[in-house]
Amino acid sequence: MGFFQKLFGSLLSKETMDKMQADSEDWMVQCPCGHEISVWELGGIRYGGRSTGKRTLIKCRKCGKHRWHRFYRKSVQQQQPPA
């Protein structure tokens, strides 16, 4: 568990934390190499977020390079028909 996950876990109710965790697990971070991981697994929290297409520079756990990773919501991506 990351620092902010522990901090919010100590301040918020279990029900709110469970919702926060479920929402954060739905948000994915994807490296250009194809590796993806949920925000929650990275130790972060993304709760109530709506915007997509955000990018952040982080080190990929698979390829080991610092690259711009794309944020997307897994449940929304699965609902969209292929282009």
C-alpha cells in the first residue's frame, strides 16, 4: 500500500476506502511498450476522475525506461466499439 492509500485509509471510513480502491483499480496506466498496471497497484488513488488521455512520466516496471504513460479507464474502454 502506498503512502496516500495508508493516509486516506486511516482518515476515511472502510466503505469510502473500498469505493476509492475500486475506482482506482479501474484506472489503468499504460506504457508505450504495452505494459499496463492499475493506479491502485502503483500505490496511487484516482477517485471520481473523469478526464482521459492524461499522461505522466514514470518508470515502466517492465521495460525499465522512463516514458510517458497514458491513463485510461478500463470499464469505459471496454464499452466503446472498435474504430
